[in-house]
Amino acid sequence: MKKYTHIISERLTGRHKRCMQLCGVKGKRILNIGCSFGWFEMFALKNGCKEIIGVDTGINDLKDAKNKVKDNRVKFLQASALNLSQFKNNYFDLVTLFDVIEHIPKNTEMKCLLEVKRVLKKNGELIISTPNSSFFSNLLDPAWYFGHRHYSKNKLNQILNKSGFKCVEYTYGGGFYEIFAMILLYIFKWIFRYEIPFKKWFDEKRDNEYISSKNNVFTTLFVKAIFQDKDVKE
């Protein structure tokens, strides 16, 4: 059995690929909040972004990303999703929050989104991926029982609208293979530091679940929203 590794090609699943499909990056200034080991930065650089800044709170993840992704158009900085004060107003064309919003402190989502709004240009795009709140997705996620939040389309839409964003696209992806692979990942990565058994087979199945909507339980919600220059609703 293989040791767990942060090699980018080994970590990309259907969920990551769907995130990449949603993002037009060519010629854009991008802020990736929660950059982890730099997988999205590598994609954006290969596809012609003007500049990308990846931020994370984890020092080890940032070191890993800096070692893996080297280009004069990329920077990796330590920052919180709730405090982007080191960035200028209206600077970025695109901001991404991939599997981040569910991890920030409860009831701080609007604070996070207002910071995102501040650094985005007018009509700039925000792309979010987050666990979808559905019966099977909640039931089969062990972390859900310990406070790992899942969001419904309506709940996220409400928060985004209050923060001054207009949602322009919602999509879903992921099914039972995604759920079971994540359960195995919790066990094998965090306890044994090994890759999950039959990883290649699971990866193929997970990819298919994000391509096709048939027989899915929709574990992940993807949202594309646009910053609108209007007053925030209290």
C-alpha cells in the first residue's frame, strides 16, 4: 500500500476537476482562499492567468505549495478568510473558496463574504464549492456529526444575497463513491498515513459522478456568484 502523498496529480479528484471547469482564468487576477498545496494555482498558471495569490492559514500547506508551484505570477501568503486586509479594494477579477466556507467559525460566513466583496472588482466572480446539505450527504459524512457544516442552495443563496452577491449558477456533483472514498480517506490518511485501498478505481468512479448527474446523491454544491455594487442587506 502506498504512502499518502501531496503530489498534485495524486490528489486531483472529480471535485477538483469540476471546480476548475467552473473557472475562466485566462488574463485574470485571482485570489484563491484556502489554497492548500497549490493544485488550483498550477491549473490557473497553465491556463493563462495574469496573477494568482493563494492564501491559507496553514504554514505547512503554504511551504508545500511554494515548493511545488514556482512561477513569477504566483504568490503564497498566510491569511485568514475573515481578514484580507493585506489586499487592495477592487483588485481581483476572480475569488475562489473551494471547501472553505464550511470550516470558518460558525456565523462568520457573511464577514468572510464581505471581505471577498471588498477585494473583488465590480462584476468580479466568486466561485464556491462546499458540502451539499442533503439526507445522504449529511447521514454518511462522519464529520457532520461533529459540526462539519453542509449548506443547502437556499441557505447559501440567502447569505450571498445579504452580502451583495448575485448567484448566477448552481450545480451539484458527487455521489456514493465520493462519500465512501472520503470515509476511507479519514481512516487511511489521518490514522495510517496511507493512500486509500483501490485508489485508482475510486478516482475513476468519483470522476464519473461529477460528470454525470445520474444516480447521484449530490455531495457537493458549486456556486458561481457575481459581485454587485449595491447596499448590503442587514
